[in-house]
Amino acid sequence: MNYIKLLNAAFEKFYFDDRLNPTHISLYMALFQEWNSNRFLREFYVNRRDLMRASKIGSKSTYHRCIRDLDGWNYLIYCPSNNPYKGSKIKMSPLGISRERISGHYDPELEHLYF
């Protein structure tokens, strides 16, 4: 998956979405980095403490509000976990990436990104 295309698509979506504030964007970018570290897998697990530190969020309530907002606005799918050893499951939405190549043909390489 092309890191630059995904990142540019995210920033373009941020630009036009007036619901977002800097905390949402900071959290999304921390999640994006985790997604990249997990080689853009369909789903991966995250630790709230690590994400709060990476996104510079100091309040659990702010973290939970922002991640629920991002889930509700279709930036990702958030599946909370009460197990501190496993973490919460995240499915990132590949923003602005089509399932088809420019030629209009289906691209099976992108199939693993969609949920």
C-alpha cells in the first residue's frame, strides 16, 4: 500500500471535514502510524495509553470521545476491549483509495484493506 497516497487522502479529507478538531487529527495520525507499523493490515490492536502518549492527549475522556467520533464519522472502526493485555481492535478505512485501478479493473491487492 502506498503510504504517501493514503496520507494525502487523509489530509484531503481532514481539510473538508469541519467536525474535526486538532485532537481528532492527532489521534488519527497516531492510529495511522500504528496502521503503517502493522503493514496496513485490515485490523490491528492498539493500547490506549500508547495512543494517548503519541497523540499528546492527556485525558481518557477526550481520547474516548475522539476515537468514538472517528468511528462514527467512518474514519475507522473501533472495537473496544476490556482486556488490558489484548487492547482494542481497530480497522482503518483507506480514505480516498478506490478498489479499482485507473483503468477500471478490480485490484485484488487492495481487497485486504476493505471491511
